[in-house]
Amino acid sequence: MTAPVVLWDLDGTLLDPAGAITGGIARALAEHGHAVPEDLRRFVGPPVGFSLRTFTDVPEEEIPGVVASYRARYRTEGLAQTRVYPGVEELLERLHGAGVRMAVATQKPEPTAQLAVGTFGLGRWFETVSGAADDLAAPQTHPRLAHDKPAIIAEALRRLGVDAPDPARTVMIGDRRYDAEGAAAHGIDCLGVAWGFADEGELGTGFAAVAGDAAELGELLARYTAPAPTGR
């Protein structure tokens, strides 16, 4: 039997941005003379360029400047504000020790996601970090990477050498509907985490179950990662 596979979202699931994303977006918009939306939590999850196109009135030609300002501050200040959620590292270590194969599948731009994973020493548990195309690129213009979660999950599975994921042994973990929708596109479950950035009611649809903390998440994962029973 093949090893179980667990795919992880990044911000809001593994890492707590602690205002690094929302505050960074607010400052970048203000610096460029644009109004700051009241609800900034929905910016956590999708690529910044996508969110600016979707949730603001920033003209297309000005988006690169706003994204560049946000990105520069994230690298110098945002990562310093970020923390790994309680209990997550212990859970990753336990899963890795049990032979579970793991990858990050995030809508954060791949180079930035790799930087974040490396900064917090999480790379030792993940075989690959599959991320989105560059924030500065318009949607659907990158020949390889994509902005949408189904394609990002597909790339993670490809890198793991998983051609057809076993829904009984493969699961996605995330905090936003994008994670559940991406998992569903590949016929696998998504477990939600209540500590992330989901809007009210968002975790009520599309998720197989929702964990309140890392210990509960470990219990839910047992359904997908427990060793198969051996016959006599």
C-alpha cells in the first residue's frame, strides 16, 4: 500500500501571519493613495494580485506597484511578525516519523512560500512547496504555475509522483474555501482548521471536518494516515 499523503495550506494553517498580510496590504494601498477595504481578512489566502483585482478598485496598471510595496515589506517585516501555530510542529514531526508524505500547496507565490517555509525550519518535513505564479503576473499568463488552488494541488501531487490520489489516503488541510474547492477538484477530502482566516460560516461547506486545535487535527488525520491493518 502506498504511503499516505497530506497537503498543507500555509498562511492561516501552518503559519499565523499575525497581521503581516492584512497590515502590509493596508499600508501598501495607503502608500499608493488607494482606499483600504474594511475587511482585510479575505486577503489572506489568495495571491495579493488576485485579491487586489477582486476586492479593490485599484487600476490594473497600478497593481504591480502596490504588490511590489507589499512584498518588500513582507520580506523585511512581515516574516518577523509571523509565527507557527501552536502544536503544528509537533504534529508534523509525528506524521513524518510515521512515514506520511507531505507537501505545502499554497496560493502564496512560490518563491515567497519557499522563503517562509525555510525561515521557520519547516522544510525538513515537506517534500515540496507548490505555490502560485508571481503576484505581479496577470491571471492565466504563467506557462507553468497558476493562481488557482486546483492547479497548485495538481502540481504538488505531480512533484510527489502521485498520478491518481487515493481519497482514502490523501487529504488537504486548509482554512479557506479555496482549499476545499481545490481538494474537491481532485476527489480528495479537505480538513478545515478553525484557527485560520475563514469568514463566518465558510468552514461549514466543503470540509470533511474542522479541527479546533492541532491535537484535534491529529485525531482527524488518523482516518487517512493510520497504518493499514495486516492480515494473518
